[in-house]
Amino acid sequence: MIWTIILLVQAGLLYFVLTHRKRYTDPPLDKGVIPWLGHALEFGKDAFKFLMVLVILLQVRVAGRYVTVVLDPFSYNTIVNDKDCLDFSRFAVVLMDRIFQLQLPHDLLTKGKTIMKQHFLGLNLAGLNTSVGRHLQNLLKAELSVNQKDWKEEGLFSLCYSLLFKAGYLTLFEGEPNNNSADPSKIYKEYRKFDNLLTKLARGTLKPEEKKLAQCARQRLCELLALVGQGRGPAAGSWVHAYRRMLQDEGADRDMQNKAILMQLWASQGNAGPAAFWLLGFLLTNPDAMTAVKKELCGIAQTDAPETCLLNVKTPIFDSALEETLRLTAAPYITREVVREKTIHMAGGQEYLLRKGDRVCLFPLLSPQMDPEIHSEPQKFKYDRFLNEDGSPKTDFYKRGSRLKYYTMPWGAGANGCVGKQLAISTIRQFVYTVLTKCELELCDPNAQMPEVKTSGYGFGVLQPEGELYIRYKLNNRSRARSGRHVCTFQQTVYAFIIP
């Protein structure tokens, strides 16, 4: 017995020696009560609830790592614009391995982003937008018969996610379908199995049966994506073809290529559907907001030449409603690894040391997006929050009397901000436009409320709902009458959110 006690004491002393470090100008530290794990469980269960007690900055221990959480939006610039001491790609590499079992060199992340910029910005956007519009309309036609007069009932989240995923997949990963194309419905079915377990994969908290299910879904998805980007037909010059060719040139084997394609599938299609769900849900449960947005969009549809007018159309009311939706539901962590010691200078004058090997994290959902000093009644959906009284976009927000540069951050910021921001906005706008102008849409239960968010999703882009919001919908009379005519589309862009 005495030897057991001695060994336990020695083990405790060894742990203290290995984990203790002298603190000079380090941020205030909260190690948590569980050795090594620290606050990992609180972070994984509900990061918003755990971090909301913070005011400006705190260092916590999470699964053996020291993580400095910065919540002062006036101090964000020193984090997001530092390329020398703070690195995004190292943490991204860790997540790629945990989630996709994908090991790629750091420089391939940069090369991949360069390819995205070449294919998702500039003149290529119009072609992508035309494609996604066509696919959205075809998919909606498949959902609703032109002659159907009865209401169709469905969960709004399921409808938004499936339609936008399939339209995005066909646009970005298939080009024009051919005999070798995989069925988007099969891909979506396997993708949702994988998507439901993704946050647990990232945190390493899967149960044995969940781990087996995730492995099977990942393997099946890689098989379904094996031919993506391989063809020499209509999609030969597409983004996915260029991306796979880059992987081949860098020596990645076929298995790594397929896993990389799967990663890009999740990165590009994992957020637009949930964002559209929240937006339509907020509109359906806020009649004044629905009236204002629908009036703006239907006004566009009634112009003499909507196809031309939509080329550079401005929709300030819709844009405000979408930005408000993302303020409430976009919850990524902006994480950087400290690769060189850095003294962070806070806006309030404090200075703290960030040590090599530690991580620094911003959580914009908590601050600035849910800060009551910046946004009054932050828990409430206000469709016109981002509009001035004259109807122009509002960009002036203040805290402690000073104007903020970052008052929402759903797209990240700095060099690692989302490449496809405009692409994503246009995709969601086009989807909402199509649904609201072509369909009659209403809640199955007029008194239904928006579901709660899945708290386990904090840190991974747009949150998903804990439950469903059931709707019924059908083509309106005008759409049935015009079933043989071309329906207008927004001539802009389509993409989704990438974890900043």
C-alpha cells in the first residue's frame, strides 16, 4: 500500500513538473479541475455558455493545450492580420486528420486556396451562378409537380439542406451530369450520416458504434467521389478538376485525393443549407420580416426584364435579413497556432505573452455578434438591424463610444477570410428568391417557434437546429401558368462557408 502511495505522489510531481511553467506576462489562466483535459468537456458541450462569463481575455487549458481566448473585438486586428507569429494551417491540418483521415502538407492548403480564387472570383462567377440557378429550378420541379394543387409537407431544414447541397454539388463537382456521374441523392444521404458525426470526429469523442458508422460513411463517400474531377468533358476546366490535378502533381495517391475532395465537399456545402433554413425560418416566424423581404424580391420578379435586372440587383432588405441571420447562427472559432512568441497588445493597454506551441482563439458569435452593447436585444431577430433609416446598409456600430471594424464575423477575417463570401450570399439569395416567388409557403403549425441550436456545433460554421420546423408548400398559380417559361436567376455567385 505504501509503495502505491509513493508511486502516486511521484506521478503527481512528475505531472506538475512537465505541465507547470513560470508565468510572467501570460494571460490569466484557468486550468480547470480535471488534469490535462482542463475545460475540454465544457468547450465541447456548450462553448457559448462556458465563455460568456469572460469579458476580454482568458487562457484556459483544453486537452493539454493552452488556449488564449480573446473576446475584445477592438483587439482582433492584432490576431487576424498576423502572418508571422500566428498560423492557421497547422490547426487545420490537425482537423483534417481527425475528421477526414487526410494528411496533406501545409503548402497544399495555400495552393488549394489559390485555385479557389482562380475559379470562384472574377468572370467565373457568372457561369457558376447560371449553373446553380438551373440546378435549383430542376430540383424544385422534381419536388413539386407542375399540376400539383395539394400542399406538400416537409421539414424546412431537410428541404433547404438537401436542395442546396445537391445544386452545389452538381455545380461545383460534376459540371454537366453524364453516365459516370454519381447520384447526388446517394451522396447526400451518406454525407448527412457523416455530417451528423463531424463535430464528434473533430473532438475525438465518438462512441464505438458512432466511430464505425463514421468510418463507413467516409469510405462510401470516397467511393462515390472517386470519379469527380477525373473527366475531360464539360467539367475539364472546372475548379474540382484543377484541384485534383494539383493533388496528383504533388504526389497524393488516389485515396488521399478522394479524401481531399470529400473535405472540399463538406467545406463548400456544409453551411449554405443550414443558413437558408434559419433565414426562411426567421421569416416564417416573423410576419413583418417576411412581408418586407417578399415585397422586395417580388418587386424584382415583376420587372419587364428580370433576367437582365438581376445581373447587378441590389436587395438591401434581404441582405440585412441574411446578415442578421448569420449574426445569430454563424459560430466559427477563428483559431491560430502560435509559431513564434508574440506579445499581444490589447486595445485597453494590457500586454500579454503568447507562447510558441499555444493556440489563440476568437469566438465572434459571443463577441461582437451577441454583445448587447453593440447589438440591442442580441437574442432577438430584427430583419432591419443592418439598415439605416433611409434604407441604406448600416455599417456603423459602436462599443464604449468607439466605432467597430468587426461588428459581425461570420466569414472570418484577414488573410484566411472566406474566399467564397459573395458566392455564398448569392446562392442563398437565389434559393430564397426562387422559393418565395414560385411557391406558396407556410408553417404547418402557425404558432410554431424556431428550434434551439445544437450547442455541440459551436466552432464549426453555421449552427444546425436541434429539431425541425415543419412547413407546407406548393407552386403558386403564376408559376404553374409559366411552367414552360424560363425563370430568372441572380447572375452572381454560389459557394459556402469555409472554417476560418
